[in-house]
Amino acid sequence: MTTLKPDAVVVGGGAAGMAAALELEKAGCSCVIVEREEGLGGILMQCAHAGFGLVEFDEELTGPEFAERFAEKVLASRVTVLDGATALELRDEGDRKVLDCCSAKRGVVRIEARAVVLAMGCRERNRGNVRIPGSRPAGVYTAGLAQRLVNIEGVVPGRRVVVIGSGDIGLIMARRMSWIGAKVEAVVEILPYPSGLTRNIVQCLEDFGIPLYLGHQTTRIFGKDRVEGVEIAPLENGALDLSRARTIPCDTVLLSVGLVPENELSRGAGVELNPATNGPKVDSTLMTSVPGVFACGNVLHVHDLVDWVAEEARRAGAHAAAWLRGERPGPELRVKAGANVRYVAPVKVDLTRKNRVYFRSLAVLHGATLEARIDRRVLRTVRKGHAQPSEMLSIELGPEDFADLAEAGSDAVLEIALV
Amino acid sequence: MSAVRDVVVIGAGVSGACIARRLSAYELDVALVDKEPDVSFGTSKANSGIVHGGFHHPGTKLKTRLEIQGNLMFDRLKRELDFPFERCGIVVAALHDEEMRAIEQLHRQGVENGAVGIEMCSRERILELEPALGPEVVGGLHSPGGGIVEPYRFVFAVVESAMKNGVALETGFKAVKAENLGETWRVSAEDGRAIEARWVVNAAGLYADEVSALFGAEEFSIKPRKGEYYLLDRAAKAKPRKVVFPVPSAISKGMLVIPTVEGTVLVGPTADDIEDKTDFETTRERLERILVSARSLVPTVSESDVIASFSGLRPSAGDDFYIDLSEKAPRLVQVAGIQSPGLTASPAIGEYVKDLLKKGGLRLVEKASYDPFLEPKPRVRETDAFGIDRLVADDPAYGNIICRCERVSEAEIVNAIRAGHDTLDGIKYFTRAQMGRCQGGFCTYRIVKIIMRETGKGWDEVTKRGGASRLVEGEL
């Protein structure tokens, strides 16, 4: 067994991991990236469509192009990349964090670091998670698996497709399947509004004439060996109206029913999770409940755009480097989700410096105003106009917002609300 | 293939497998055939995976005698065959005082049957034994001899052991014709293959009635009774230590909360008589009922922990097993109606059928070379970091983790394929790859590529479970 002793280990070599590692390196910390796949890039590598990098690079890139820009820098740096290596276990031994990983090339490598950045990304929810009954034929895939099959393996998953859920990957795969000559019969969304970005609804469905059934539940997948069809029914006032159920014949079902941060490794290390995001609870420095362990990207909360992942990951890397230098956050204030807000990340802000808090709306809102307040005292309001759950929102709060908070008391909580 | 075999066993589920393995200890030429592309693909793959405690049925039944006997055989089988089995114990929870009367009856029955260590429990005692039970529990029954087993792994191991001792396995062999040639039977398959054997064992599960008809033997009918299940994540909040039963009803043992040997949790099954032996659909209403019922026993059962649902069909032929020499067809043994507790009883069924064959005139001479042991197979998930490092030194493929959720390496998948499990489902049951929380979302394409490399199949030739269950249409 080989042992490495860098200052920091970054778990995951996707957008988040690469951005965090580069920041650590810039600050003079030795750093190892552990990546499961051969090569860097993570899930971006199968996202052949454009739309990445508008914020980060001010141009429109494909997933692999976006990843390449970071990967080149990482490979040119002193960051050590252990790819094809699966993280087995993370242990918190106080000042020392121990990560065991294994690969075919190197066997088991034990990494003893003083800081860890978690950047493992997320996984797709599956049929069982959303409890769609029926038979279990071949031809039921998550949208991400279908994307891999088409874009990287170069195979056709099926000819007649129904997409369940209107998440972004599902919408993009509806278009991709159309491009390879498959007929996409429908996209079925249980909510009364789409789960994906508006631009994807337009570019992936409307431009291809693919019907979108909002407020419809999939009540059954059927077929003996291969999928033969699905049954869907509308929801009326929250209840299924089975009298208006319909059958859609198809040979393939793609599921795009949400993403879950993949935190099994974190949980094993004792990291406390936030039930609202399924990601770690982090302080103003993106540090988890385990001192020295940081989190960023989709393992922290599911992002809508990779550009925000990179932004957040850079901060996580910089904070990890600062922590290694012995710096600690100033006095912090707890942040929580208020009216119409699903979650906030991080759950603490530093009163002495600028903070960025990401959050999502719980509903489709028109003419929404963002309010940051403590009890009845409004610190800041921002006109947001339209807000919807599929789009991430953020607010920057700095020392000027926290002026004369002395009387607020130590149990004060900052609330982010959409009103 | 030799000209005439001594015995052909039709059906490679748990009964057929145990019978074939038992016969492999003798100087006999035995074939085991199954219509599916792999063994254990029928009732044996979708059930509760329980080694029962011997108190649910009266001792007058054949199934009870075989259950008690079979239960006691599992420790030795585990030593020989290295499959996941744990004697974790069973509790039956009573939720009100009237149910305690049924508990008393089960207890008396268990004692009469000779169930080992069975005890009546006060509320305090049962909550101490099983803290996951809800506050409504008023008492219950504890059967420390009950346990849990991974049913397909058990069948795979039994078949592997039988093959190691000379049994010939033919999969994809759907028996469609049987001719009595006087001293022998000639059994033909749909695809033209044929096997000639002196004796035939009908262990065809759901299709035992149809196979019996091929031989002009007893007329009976196998009624499928569907059981639906939910599988919960290994990180589920609801994780009992013991198998939790409700007080049974007239037609079934009720819906259980089962901590599986592999660390997940299973809730179910329902019990519904159906007509179609190929109907494995789950239904919304019944799945919801499972959750309600399971929560009445273990309140922490949560729908947010569900990772899969599935159903299995019990092959019911009345309320007892039907295992006997056929009175109508010569040299045929019927092994039918093996529903619960069939898995528990299966090792004893092997013994019982061996005795029936002897009674019928089959000469049994012990084989000096019989080796009941299988070499344990390394599993990365059950190995510590140092052990994995040693495995990788011998075979780098142990370091390539294919299934992240259940931590299954490429080497284990290759072993499965080389042992004949070359469908996605076969690999799933053999290795657990695709059986975890992502249900194959990340690893399916990797497994398909390993199957292609090992078997030379193309993308469109790899299937989920044989037949027309192809995964993709082909290349772009």
C-alpha cells in the first residue's frame, strides 16, 4: 500500500474538484485529486451539448470543452491526479484526514491530508426512488445513462421514447434522441411547471414539437422483456384522475426525476448533512461539521449551471488553503431558508467579509422580492422579478449589511425569503 | 453429453438445485435443466430470503417437517458453500391483546414442531430484542433460530457445487416434450436439444403442472400468488436487527420488515392470487399498502428510502408441498407447490427426494471424490484496504470498482461472466452490481462493455435477462 501525505486531498475530478484544486495549488498547498474515471472532467465529458461557460468564460462551450480548460491547467500544475481510483473510505482522525482509494494501476493508496475538499457530485434519482409501479423490462434508463450511451458509447438506446420528469438532462436527452432519429412521444412532468431551465424547454422540446404533459403522474411502466409503454394520468388538486389516464406506447423510458448529492463518503466521515439539500451543512467558509473537511459543487447542493459550481469550488479551495494556514472565520451568523425558499447554502455567513449565499425558490413566483432579514428587521431587499425552482438564485452579503447588529444577540438567525 | 443419464432435474430453482447437488454425492450422471438463461431466475430470485423458524405451520404438514429439518442444515451449508446467511432471529410482533392469543398459538405450535429456542415475549422483552418496533407493540414471539439468506446467491452456490461434482447444467432448455422409451425418458427442449434419462425430477416451480402434463402424470394446477416488495437503501433509517413479522392471516404470513443479509431492508410481500404466470407487475395500491403495514410494525420505514420495487410469484398447489413419486408416470418424482417455506426447506427437499428416488429403485453409491466445499470468492466490499491491496497485486481488475454503490470490482464481474452469468440480471444477482442505491445508473454501460469483451457479443446482443430483453438497438 502506498501512502501520500499532501496538504489537501480533493475527492472528485469534475468541475468542482478541478477548480478547488487549482485554488489550493495557487495558495501554495500540495494537493491530490482522486478521480474515479480515467481522466479528469467528470460528468461534463458526456455533455456534448453547448451552453456551458457563459459566465465563467464569457462564451458558449460544450461540456468537454469547459472541462478541458480546467484540466489543462490542472495537468500543467503540481497537483497530483490519481485517476481511475475509487475512494473507499474517509476517516477523520482530528488533524489528520485519511482517505483510502483503490485503482487497478496502483492498488490501494492511502492519502493522509490535513484538509479535504469533497467534490463528488451527485447521482440521478431512479425509478425506485420515485416509486413508479409496473413491470421491470429492459429499456428503462436514467437520462444520464442514456446520455452516456449515445454520446460516448455511440449506441442507440431505443426508437420510441417517453421521458419521465422534465429535469435538464431529460430535456437535453429528448432533443438528443430526436437528433439520432428516435421518436420522443412525450415528456411527462408530475409538477404543474417544468423542472428544467426555460431555455431547455424552448430549445429541446418546443423546437422539436415534443409534447410536454405537466401535472401528470406516470402510473405504470409495462412490457415483458422490453418496455412496451407507459400509463400516465393527470393530477387534479393533488389527486390522480385515473378516469383520464392514457397509455403511450414506447420501447424506451428515460428518467429525469432529480439529482441527489452523493454523500456516502461524507456520511462515513461523520459529516452532518442538511436534509433540505442532502448535502453537507457548511459554514461561511464552506467547511462541513468536520473541521478541515470542505464541500463544493453538486455534492454540496445541486447546481443549475456548471459556472456556479466553478465559482463556489474556487471559494472552497481558497478557504481550505486559508484553513491550512491557520486562518479561521470571523464571527458567524446562522442563515436559514425563509418563506418560499427551499434551502440556503452555506448555512452560516461571516460578519466580517463578503459572503455569497445560494438558494432556490420553492415555487414559481412572479414579481418576487428577495428579503434578507433578522426577525422583523430587513437587512436588504432585492427585486428578483421571476423566480422558479429550476433556477438557482444567489445573494451577496457583506459587512455593510451587518452593520450595527450588536443588539441582535448571539442566537440571531438570518433568513432568506422570497416575498 | 452421455447417451443416457441417470437423472434429469427440470427446474434450476432452489429445489432443483438442492436436489441436483444432493444427487451429485453419488455415482450418478445427473443433468439439471432450466428454461431461463440462468439459474434461480424464477421464484427463487424474488422472495423474502428468510430461513424460517418452524412455528408458522402445524407439524402434520410435510412442509413443516422439511422446514424444521432444512433450517438446521444451513450452518453447515454456509461453511461448505460460502453464501450470505445469518441466523439473526425472527420476531412476530403483536399490536394488541387479541393478537397475543394468536402468538400463544404460534408458540405452542412451534414448541410442538420442535422449533429451537422459541420464546414468548412481553412488551419489554420484545422491545429489548428489537428496538426498531413501534410503541404500539404489546408483546410477541421470538424465534432465535430464524435467519436471512441471499436466495439467488444460495442457489448459485448450490448449483456451482453440484457442477463441481459432475452435474451437467443446461440453461435455456425449455422442456416441451417427454417420451417414455420404456427404461428411460427422452425430454426434448423447444430449441431441439434433448436429454435421455432413467429418472426425471419435476422441480419446475410455477410450471410444474405443465411439466407434469408432458409426462402424462398427475393433473394438478399451480396457482401463482403474487408478492410485491419494496427494497430500501442500506442507509435506511428503518433497520431492524431481526426479521419482523406481523401476526399471520389465514392466507399468508403477512407483510414483513426484513433486514437483508447484504445490509439493505426489504418490506413486503403482499399476497394476491393471479392467473398469469408471467405477470410480475407491481401496483400502486399494493405498494402503498406495504408501506402502511410495514410502518405499523417499524414506524421508521420511509418511502424516501425506497430504491426499488419488485414482485415474485409463489407457485401454490394447495396448502402443502407436493413431493412424491408419481403414481401415474413411471420414474418421475414430483416436487411441486414449493412456496414458503420452500427456501428454508430446500436442503431437506434435496434429502427427501434422494430418499424417494432410492425407494423408487435408483441405486445410490457414494462417490469417493465428492467434495462439498467451494473455494470462497473474494469480494471487495467485504475486504479491508490491506486485503484489497493484496487482491489487486494478484489481479489488477480487483482495483477497478465498477459498481460504486455496492462496491463491486471488475474482477468479480468477470468471475460471474466466466461462471456463466452473462446477462445483466445474472451479474446483478451474482455480484450485487446494479443492486444498490443508483440501481445501475452509473455502472450499467460498464458492465455491458465487460460482457461484450468477455463473450464477444455486440451491443445489441447483451440482454437484461435473455429473450427479447435487449438493452440497446445497436450502434449509431
